[in-house]
Amino acid sequence: MPFLNGDGEVVELHLGARGEEISESNPENRFRTHWLDEVDALLDQVVADPPRPLVITATGKFFSNGLDTDHIFAAPDQLPGYLDRVHALYAKVLTLPVPTVSAVNGHAFGAGAMLALCTDHVLMRTERGFWSLPEAALTMPFTRGMATLLRTRLTDRTATEAMYTSRRYGADDAVRAGIVDEAVDAELLVKRATEIAAARSATAGPNLALIKRGLRGPLLDDLARQTPPGVF
């Protein structure tokens, strides 16, 4: 299960299990319902007094492989509510009253790739791992909220290529496309993310959340819309 490393002036949210390179219960850090519950609760802890900057990362092969497809196929009637929960996670990360940095340690696919874009700054490790939106290849559409997130956080050219072609971007290509801000060697990834987050710590507080909501207003409105039945 996800956990917080709260030592120091920056909090780290790890998307996988403590002390394990691969979580036996969720090896790809997919958005399982209990995983969503746990991440939501941990984010509440992050903003408790005193609020501290946040780094979101993981260990092993995956940052996150996105939606829980087993759950989607097993309970299609629950899909709209499930996607609404994913949208709520995005909105929560987008509006946290603290500086946020993603340290993408491995594959970030689909909903996991979009989660990385919800932070203020995005780093990705070099040499191994891809950022990708596989929906087109999987004949799955994007929800309205997801499309707005991608359109907001990426250039039109990059969003068009990523969404239409399911291209897999390595770190250097992701920097050139404007998907991530920096490519960093694996052993320095979290350290660099912590440095960036700590440098912005003075801005933490309610006013930062207001600024983020003002900047992301139309996106937040689309994420708040209920997903209609039959979206897939």
C-alpha cells in the first residue's frame, strides 16, 4: 500500500509498498479502489499542520500503470463512479496548498501518466521507463476531464501526438515534448525533486491553493462533472 516518508522538510508520497521494490498486492501501482482510498487519506495528512511540500514517487519498474482494468471489466456498471474517483484524485493533487513535484521512477501509463501531470513540476528518470497514453491503442476514449487535463498541461502538438498515437516517451523525449521538466539519473531523482520542492516551501499555505484553483478553474470544472454511463 502507498505510504508517506515524512522525514525532513519535504514529504514523500510513495505509490507502492514500504520496503518493497514491487508490491505483491499491487505490483504496477494501479488505481485500485483501496489504493485510491489510501492515497486520498495520505494526501489529507500532507496538508495537515504544518503543511510541507510534497514529492510523489515510487520504486521498482512502475510509477503507475493507471486504471484498474480488472475492476473495470469485472464491474462495468461501477465504471462511472470509479472514474469520478480518479478525477477527484487529480483535482485534489492539482489544488494541494503545498508545492508538488512528481519524480517518475519508471513506467507511467494512462491514468498514471496523467497523475504525474497533476503536480506543479515533473521529473523523470533517465534510461528506463516510459510516459505513455495507451488509450488509442486499447480502443479506449478519454473522459472529458482527462482530455482537459492533457490539453491544459501539454502543448496542443504534444497532446495530439500522445493521445492519437499512444507513443511511448523516454525521459529525454518527454523533456523535448514538454511533458516533463527535467530528466534526472535514477540515483538522483528523488533528491532533485526534494530540492525543487523545498525551494518553494515558503509558498505553502491556503493562498497557494487559491492561486491553483484560479489557474485551473475550467479544468477543475470538467473534472468535477459526473462521468456518464457508457463512457467506454
